[in-house]
Amino acid sequence: MDHVPHRGTPRFRSRARLLGPAGAAIAVAVATLAAATTANAGTTLGSAAAEKGRYFGAAVPAFKLSDSQFTGILDREFNAITPENEMKWDATEPSQNQFRYTSGDQIVSHAQAHGMKVRGHTLLWHAQQPAWVQNLSGSTLRSAMMNHVTQVATHYKGQIYAWDVVNEAFADGGSGARRDSNLQRTGNDWIEAAFRTARAADPAAKLCYNDYNTDGINAKSTGVYNMVRDFKTRGVPIDCVGFQSHLGTTLPSDYQTNLQRFADLGVDVQITELDITQGSNQANMYAAVTKACLAVTRCTGITTWGVRDNDSWRSGDNPLLFDSNGNKKPAYTAVLNALNTGGTTTPPPSTTPPPTTTPPPSGSGCTANLTVQSWPGGFVTNVHVTAGSTAVNGWTVRITLPAGTVITGTWSAQPSGTNGTVDFRNVDYNGQIGAGGSTDFGFQGTGVGPSGTPSCTAG
Ligand code: G2I
């Protein structure tokens, strides 16, 4: 907005003098118009994200709150904070049952004083545990874990927008399995126990699962996906999934598709620890991540893991939006432009069904059509189910898969098998569709995705 001269400014007055009284009126009109046309364009990351109904945050260590260059940028540009280390177990409970909240509280106060959201990070993690925790196991450790969740979530009750209840519980590599850790060895149900305990302590906070290397469709993200789907089916309280997005020099091509498949399970998604190696692709990748979030309705915000390059845990990669002198980098401008122009809050075209080739039934029944995104060796399919002129109470969509294709995951429907001709039956919450209404389900797999128009049977 700096370039728009305002009525009282010297620039405006000198221009009005040159133009005379009639010219002054025109100048007012021009200035007003200019102000109006830029009114919806945010001039900072936070305000631009807010225009799109989202937040833009940064990870902040408490000791940097006394660095005025740091807080100058933070308070101007960001409207959410994640404490970088201050709410981790070693920081909040250094000895058993002795809680220390000083630095965490400092960050929360700063956020509140500046109208920023706080993402709580993190209640349970295999790393950064105090020594006393590392010496426990079995039911003693399980009790200590749940006590920790209860105490910390209760201390911050009502002040946290979203908690990373559990951080990084899945293994890297192709197994899609849980990571081995002292927490995991207390029993596979430790994650759901943590979510239920956190919900009881702070019912208003959104409860997230957070992880890295889950930024495309791969074995690890599918492992997390299956857990979230299972939690939703069984009523375990989970509200969001965090994608850390510590990225190198390429963005997974299915980054947005991956966010969308989680969102389709009925959880919010958030980019929680974004940083990207500096190089020729940095600004483009930052823009692409921002656009992907804007294109997924349930992507509620983006957090970068630090403010300036020298604040980063990987400072050698210069991975952030401000350089070490606090100047805006090209990546900053790319993000701001993407926030101001890139996308809306409506879902992207890729999830919008193509025009129906079969007309909807005139009396009763349902129709279904497919949107398929493929890559060599795999695919994701979205199926759009539409009711005819009367309401549908239960539906089944039959899809015949090409030979060799195997379904590896289905959401919002129950498949009868994993290959050949598969009947997808509605699940509890999406069986009833009003007259003319619609619902979506999806599946992914290996091999070649389906094509054509599937059959849909109501009832
Ligand atoms: O490793 C990057 C991030 C991956 N996802 C979870 C995040 O919580 C994690 O953040 C980093 C912090 O940025 C570092 O600042 O987590 C590290 C710990 O695993 C943090 O580093 C630690 C140092 O290892 C400790 O020596 C130091 O005492 O920071 C501590 C506090 O300054």
C-alpha cells in the first residue's frame, strides 16, 4: 500500500495543486479507487493468508524474543507461532512431576499480545525426552506419558489453537509401520490414548498428528493415512494432520493430492515446519506449497520453521523467507504473491468431477463418475456419487480395475476387495444423500487407475 498516496500526504497535496480543484477531485477518486483495488491484497504474509481464511506462522525460540530485528519481522509478518523447543517434554517436565512453563508461557504471552495463534509443539515425541523418561518403560512409562499430556494440555488449556499431540511416530522407509521407540513399546494404542487424554484436558484445542517425509504419497504417509482413517472410523478424537515439509530442491508432484486425501478423511491439514533448500527452485517451490494449501479447503495454515535463514535448524541451506539480515528474499515475494493471487478457498479442479456422461436418473437411483490422477506405477481416484431426483439411503459403486491393479487404500467407502471388480459401499456417515445431492469417496493403488463410468446402485 506504500505506493498509494493518501489524501493527507505531501505526495497527494502536491499532485492536487498541479491539477487544480477539479483535478483534485479526480485525484481523490483515483486514490480511492487505487486503495479499493488493493484492499483485498495482503501486504504481509499474515494479512494475505488471513484474506484467504488461513494463518501464516513461524517457529520461535523464546530467547529470540529479545532480538528486536527478529520480533520486528515476526510481529509485522506472522499471525501464528509454534514454540520451537519450549513445549517439548524435556523443557516442560525436566524432572518427573515438576513442570516448568516459563519459556513456553513467554511465547504464549507474546502471541496473545500480538493476536497470534499458538500451535502447541509437542506433547509426545521419541526425541527431546528428559533423562528420567528414557529410564522408564511399560505401564510406568505409559502413566508418565498420559500424566504429561494431561498436565501440559491443562496448563495451556484454552490458549492453544492446535496441539501436535504426537510427533514423528512413523518409521522412514517403505514399511509404512510405526517407528520403534520407548513410547511405541508401551503398546500400539499409545497414540489414541494420547489423543483421548489431550481432548479431555483441552476440549477446544485442535488435536494434530505431525510428521516429516509425509509430503507426498508414499509408504510413510500412507501409514499415517491409514491410522487417521482408522481413528476417524472408531471415533478417536483427531482433528488435524501436520505435514512438516522440510524440503530439498524438488517438491513431490503429488504434494497437493496428498494433502487432499487426508482432508477427505475429515481432518484439517496444516503445513507445520516448512523450510526449503535455497537454490534456483526455492521461490517456485515456496509458491507451489502455498498454492497447494490454498487449493485444499481444509488446509488451514502454513508455518515456516524459523524466520531468518540464520534462525534455522538447517541454516546452511538458507531455507527460509528472510535472509540473515532480515531482508525479504525472492521466496518471500513468491509466497506473498501466491497468497494474494493463487487460488481460492474452494477445492481445486482436480477434485471437481468432470461433466457427467450419463444423465442422472430421473426417478431414483444414483450415478458415479471418476477423476483419476496417475503416475508411473500408481494412481489416486476420486469418485463423485450423485443422487437422482429422490434421496438415496445407501449406495454401492461398482468399478472394474485393469488387470494387475491393486487397491492399497480407500477412504469414505468400504471396498469388497482389492482387485478385479470391486463394489464400494457407503460408510455410516455418507450413505444418505438428498435428492440431487452428492458425496465423494476415493481410493489409491498400484498399477493403472480405472477409467470409464462406473455403475451406481442405490439402496
Ligand atoms: O529437527 C527439526 C524439527 C523436526 N521436526 C520436529 C521439530 O521439533 C524439530 O525442531 C528442532 C529444533 O528446530 C531444534 O532447535 O528440534 C531439534 C531437536 O531435535 C532442536 O534442536 C535442539 C538441539 O538439538 C539441542 O541441543 C538444544 O538444546 O535445540 C535444543 C534447544 O536449543
